[in-house]
Amino acid sequence: MSLATCGALAVVLFTPPAGAQSLPATGGTGAGAATLGKTDDAGHGLDPSGKPMSAIQWLSKSVTTPAAPKTQVPAGTPGVLPGAVSTSVLNQGPALDAVGLLPVRTTGFPRGLWGKTPTAQLIRLIRGTDLDTLPALQSLFTEMLLAEVDAPDDSTGDGSLLLARIDRLLDEGALDQAQALLELAGTGRADLFRRKFDVSLLLGDETQACAQMKAQPDVAPTFPARIYCLARNGDWSAAALTLKTAEALGFVKGDMANLLGRFLDPALEEDSDPMPPPARPSPLVWRMMEAIGEPMPTTTLPIAFAQADLRENIGWKSQLDAAERLARTGAIPANRLWALYREHEAAASGGVWDRVARVHMLDDALKRGNAGAVEMALPEAWKSFREAELEVPFARTYADRLAKLRLTGQAAQARFEIALLSKDYEALSKTLPAPTPRDRFLASLAQGHPSVDAAPNAMGHAIAQAFAEPPPVPQDLADLVANQQLGAAILNAIGGITNGAKGDLAGVTGGLALLLKVGLVDVARRTALQLMLLDRRG
């Protein structure tokens, strides 16, 4: 993409951190229990309001930030400063909000992407962006979260925008990317380490996170996290002593105390009934449930938990289910999913097993270069992957090889749609047959000059209008760009197009026009093609 324009011993050794007595048991029961097993249509865990749970709702309460000391000022003492004074530490590298993985030369974003937009407003926009959107927009949004650009003009250096970006990556299931951002930012702060700790738990790297917790006294772990890490580091006696101390002091109780006790003493688990699964487990609770032999399926949990099912010790079926969830959001590349499909033959039929079988059939036909076998395999494979909303990963895997074959009938039509959802959509649109008026409109769209008169439906009409010269950018979005708030304008455009896919066609025209105006031509074309070819109406 490019932007043209732009005991006593225990009490001594394990003193509870400040504020610990007010911490609830991580992943416990109570009001949240009403959400047990409740998911949306895509299998995401829901909060009591019915919305997908965000990272800030399911992260472990693994550390606590000590309360800031209060300065004692004698009553009646007159002020000696002219006003509020802000301070910053010199020579500490770039501001936290400017930390990013993708440099300008990679993204094409200008350094001033966030510009004059207030940080609080950007955080609201990032948190409010719908993650159930078109793949092209999801990819654009993720690039914005990962971009190495300047902090907003009003940034205080507290890293609040960085935290919002990381949490949104966690909501997408993009744990590797979130972990990389955390490594760049450093995890000496409690709020950053809390996220690093949970990412490590889900990726199976908790030993390293526990070692870091031990090495950083400034990171104040809560009792459950401390006990867990003591056990992971092999100090079971200290872990048991710490648990007894925490229970005696009232810092750990109820379900958490029960879970920690079973985690430390397998005999308790053998002699007890299974624990009721917590409604909203944190990664820490989820890992301990797994450790005591009561694993919880990830299918009804936030998508970040699916990453834990990609570990090599997890069954193949669970790996497949998790990889499909993650591929839908772009959290893992298509080749990782296809490597799993190709690992074994299908063990049953229906659902993911049908997709495994069809991958093997299509792969075999392509390997033999047998056009007739491809014509037999492709339509059913394409139908199966469309139903699973995995069209774009499918296209990225097969488009180039399919383009080299002479195909007819349904296979030729499927091949044409697959080509337009691939990375080489423009070049392929010029070489593949487009026999119907709809196909010719799609080909012209791929090449950047769709005609309003040739639009086959209302969506096509709204899309074609956006490609007029000059692009009809809505005034509110144009004002944001003019006021050096490009990032906010793009985020608003993403929202408009996403809503447009559900019926607000004016949002489609305005959002695409903005993307074209600021030089995001490839994103605009891919988004438009996906609006025509994919069903993403929510």
C-alpha cells in the first residue's frame, strides 16, 4: 500500500502489593457466571451486554500498580507554581505511543498519521472499530495498529494509545504481533507486563514470563500469578507456603483458592469433583484448568485463546478449528492454515473435515495438472470455503495455479472470483475471460475504472460512484484530512464501509472515496471487490 499525499517467612518474602486486598479472584464466578457458554455467531465469547469481550475484560489480574504516593501539603500553604507542570524523562528513546513494528517505507503512512487528533479520541476510534469486517479493511486496520509513526500531538508519553493498539491486536488474536510490540516498548511497567504475561500464557511461553516477573521487582504480581510462577519455576514448597499465607490474609479465596490448591496438589484434584468452568476465564485461570486436567475448549472464548490450540501438543482437530478462526481475522497467514489442512487425511466428514478432504482433492488435481479433475474438485471446494468465510485465504493459496489452466463452466466462474480476491487481482482480471456483464463490471473495478451505468446492483452503483474524479469525499472526512488528522479519517472511513456492507450504501461511497483520495488505491479496490464478492452483512 502507499499514500501518495501523505507463614512469617512467607509474609516477609511475599508481602502483598499495594491494593491487593481489593483485587477480585481472577476468572471467578459471580455476576459474570450468567455468560457461561454464551457466544456470538462466530463463536466469540460475549460479555453480559452481548458484545464480544475485549482484552481489558479477560486479561489476567496478574499484577497490580501501586498507588501513587500523595504529597502532603500543609493546609493554607499558598501555591508556588504558576500552573500545572508536566514532566518527562530524557534520553529514554521514542515515546511509547510512537512504538511500532512497520516502518513508513513499508506501510506508506506518513509519520504524522495521528497528527492533531486528541489521543482520547483515537483510543475511542480504535476500540470502536468493528473487527468483523472485510479482510482488506481488517488488514488496513492491523497495519495502522502496527505502524511506526509519530505519537499524536497531545501525547503525554503515558502510552495510553499504545495500550489501546495492543489490546485491539489481542482482540484480533494477533498475539505474535502484540508480543513484538510489547518487546519493543519494554515491559517494566505493570500495565505492559500484564499483557506480556497473558500473551506468554497463551503462546506456551510462560516460563520466560515467570522468569521476567522474578527479575523485575517493580512489577508487583498478585498472589495467583506469583504462586503460579513459583510452581512453574520448580519451587513448589514456596508456592504452597505462599498460598497458605494468601488464604490466611484473605487475599485468595473461593474458586481461585480451590483452583490454586488443585494446581499445587494433584491429590486434591483426584479426590474432588470437577470444578465448575469459570464464565470468563483469564489466560492464567485457563492455563491452570488445563494443568489440573480439566481443559476448557477455546471455541467459546475470545479469539486470542485460539492461539493456545496451535501448540504442537494439541490435537489436530483443535488446531484446525483454531487456525480457521485466526485466519479469518488475518491473525495467521493462509500458508499456516493450509499446512495444517495438508498434514493428515480427513478423519471424518462434515465441517472442517470436508474442507480438509477438498483441499487434498484439489491439491492432487493441481499436482497432476489435470484440468478435468480440477473442474470436478474446484466448485465444491470453493463453496465449502465460502461458507466458512475463508475465501481470501483460499484465493491467496490457489489463484495463481488456477489461472494457468483451461477451465470451463462452474470451475471457470469460481476461478474468476478467486482471482479477483487474490493479491494479483488486477493482472488476472486482464487475462481471464469475463463473459457476463457482471464479470466485466468486476474486471473494470479490479482495474480501477468501474462504470456507474454498468453496475449490476445497488452495491455496485455505490462503489462505482466512489471511483469518480475527483472522489466524492464526505465533508467531515475531508475536514479531518485537512486538519492533519489522517488516521482518524481512515478509521472513520473503515467504519463507514463496514456499516455500508450491512446496508448503508452512502457509507460505502464515502469511505471508498476517502481511501482513494489519500492514495490507498489498492486497499480501496480490494475492499470494493470484496464488497461485491463476499457476504459480510453481519
